[in-house]
Amino acid sequence: MFKKNFKNKLKELGIPLLFLVGGFLIWEIAVSVLALPEFILPKPSKIIFEIINQFKFFLPHLGITMLSTVTGYFIAFLLSFILAVIFVHSKTIERGLYPYAIAIRVAPILALAPLVVLWFGIGITSKIVIVVLICFFPLLVNTTQGLKTADEKALELLNSLSASKWQIFIKLRLPSSLPFIFPALKISSALALTGAFVGEFLAADQGIGYLILLHTRTFDTTTAMAALLLMVLTGIFFFLLISFIENKVVFWQKPERI
Amino acid sequence: MLKVDKVTKYYNNLHVLDKISFQTNEGEFVSIIGPSGCGKTTLLKIINGLIKPTEGNIEFKDKPIKFAANNGLFGFVFQNPVLLPWRNVIKNIELPLEILGKKNLKNSSGDLLKVVGLDGFENYYPNQLSGGMQQRAAIARALIFEPPILLMDEPFGALDEITRNYMGMELLRIWQAEKTKTSTVIFVTHSVPEAVFLSDRVVILSKRPAKIEKIIDVDLPRPRTTKIKFSKKYFDLIECLRKTLKTS
């Protein structure tokens, strides 16, 4: 059993890693053979060395990007959860507010972001607000859906015992909604990073987005790509962390892969 | 003990139940049988206080039961087990105690687990159990707060024939087990042989709007054994029931 699990894990991690190494090799050779200048496309080995050697330089920037990402992500989660609970208990409020929740989603984030920066300044607050805006909708939709999908018969069972609204919520609605909330949390984890990035692209004096913008302008492509790679790796880690938590929390249902 | 008194139910203009009246005595096993869609489940929900009757009353020991009141009188078993997948067997069984705010005195869930034949499976999750075992857990959950009356809505309808017959025998054993405080069972079924084998009386409902067509006494000896299933009386009763159902 354990051996088999280990083998599966190895396959799950090993195969993508093998492809990564292969891809890097082709990239490395292609840059050499085609004699591409570094400011167009640096060798992957160069990018990796850049990360290792300059880690201290990158770290605070990565930190600030992740801070706005994670903060915005949690605020969005909290807000959407509260609103979803209200929606489930009041049809009127749901009818009244839902169209505007959609409006937030439909408005392109690139159009909203400059306004947000105008209102909240170039500091971290504007990035957090953008992250909240981008994560809010998928979380709201899935949480509302999840809280509504409680099993009809289970509801009947609790009602026949004259369970209170709170008991029904905590013992039935909330656990039933978890298989819906987690996929949205995974989608939002990727969106959140994009949001922070967009904010930094527009106006910032620190963060990964700022670094990439700055260094592509000065044709320091290696540093820009190193920053990008760092951010991608952190994003993947963030996503896997949420998946890991999902597996632990929603243990009764094997999640579909995204 | 339980009295269903002229219960009539309309859903908007749909007349579902028409002046249903019958009584159950303490320690009695009563089946309700009738054509599908005739309102058996509605009747059970009215008894349980989940649906309000348009007219009529449910009385327990000569006192009318209030609608949607937490009276702790009824355990309920559905066609499907309806176990919560994030709770293990014992937590599922103890759910009603949590809702009713009752303490699990003298570890009754442990005893009950033995009675329904699930000891050793306390920590299993529903998706690790077979259909029959899940339904046993559901029965234990209905019995945990020692309700005087057990309502069952086609509890074995989703099981295969072999498991179904076996669960019928098991239900009788559980019902008659010393530790079970529940004395009266009201059992909705589609199966004529099942109704005859399990019950003391069978209430036959007509097509919608359902009226009581006939109430048949099943005077087969208890405890019921498989032997009874080969007796002439058993077959006669089945025939009698089928004829009544046909003319209804």
C-alpha cells in the first residue's frame, strides 16, 4: 500500500519534472545554436543562477507581492463567504446584489485597476483591493452554490429533529459547501497573483511586477525572467498548498483535478 | 397510542389524502401500502410534523401533536441512508443527540451499534460501507434518542432482494431487542410480501386521493422466521392484499 502510494507520488512529481528538465535542455541548446543575444532570450541556466546568486535582492520584492496577494485573497474569501451566507438566507438581498457582483466581474480588471490606484495610491493597499476584486466573484458564486446544495433529505432529517438555523448551517450547509468552495479557492489562488501583478505593473516601487517592468525596459531580460520564474514557482506552491489543504479537509470526496 | 384522525391534504388543488384515520397500539408494527404516488410519503411526513395537514389531527396518547414541534416522538428512516459523508458511523448515529442537546447517557450508541450489527465499524465513513450497512447505521441513528415511534419510508427499497429480505429479519430482531425502547413501527412499503411478513396490521391505501381501502390483520405468530414464508396463511394473506390493491 505504502509502496504503491510512493510510486504514484513519484510518477506524479517525476514526470512533470522530467519534462521540465527536457524543456530547459532544448531551450539551453537552442539559445547556443541560434546564438541569441541575452537580452532577447537568456539561457535557462543563466536565469537559475541569477535567482540563486541574487536571492537576497529578489526576496523582499517577492515578499511584498505575496503579501498583497495573500491579504487580498483572504479578504476576498471572507467577504464572499459573508455575502454568500446572507444570500442563502435572504432571497431579496441576493436578487438585489447579485447583478452588481456580476458587474464587478464583467468589468475588465485592467480597466478598473487604474481607478483603484487613483483612489488608493501606489502603495500596497491598491494591490490588495485589485486582488480582492479579481478573486471575489468566483468565490462568491461557488460558496453561494455550495451553501445551497445541502442534501434535501438531510435537511428533512434535521428539520424533523427541529434543528435551529444555526445547527443546520454548521452541521449541514457548511460542510456540504466545502467541495464547492475549494475549487474556487484554487482558481482564485492563481487569479490573486495576477491581480497583485497587474497592480504592480501600473504603479509601484517594489514587488515582482515592478521588477519585471523595470528590467524589461532596461533590457536586463535575465533579471526580469528570473523574477517571473520566481513568481511562477511561488504561484504553483500557493496552488499546491490549497490543493493539499483541500485533500485534508474535504477527505470524503476525491476532488476533480484542475 | 398514535392516532391519525381524519387527515386530509391538498397541495394547491391536488387532493392527495382524503380523511385518513387509523390508530396504532403500543408495540405494534403497522405497514402502509398503496399504489405509487398515492401519498404514502406525504402521510408519513404529516405524522412526523414536516408537513401540515389541510385538515385533521395527529394525536399521541390522546394529545394532539403540534406541527413542527420538537417532540422527540419519531425516529425517521428514509429510502436512502442519508448519512453525512464527513462524519464517521458513530458520529452519524449520534447526530440527533447533538441536535436535541441530549447527552449520550450510558453510552447508548455503543449498545445500539451492537444491536444493529455494526460494532467494529464505529470509525468507518459512510462511503466505506455497503448499502445494507449504511441503512443499518440510519436505523441506529433513528433509534438513538429512544423515540417511542419509528417511521420508515421504504427503508429497504434501494437494496437488492437478498439484502432486503435479510434486513427485514434484522429489523424485526432490532425492534424486539431488549435494549430498543422503540415499540411502534410505521413502515411504508411497495412490497406486499414484505408488508405481510413484517407487520401486525397492514393499512391499504387507494389511488390518489388516497383513502383507507382496508386494514388487514396479520395474525402470523411472532417471532417471525423464514419458515413462515412457506406457510399457507402467509400466501393467503399476500393474495388477499394483492386483490385489495388491484380493486383499489
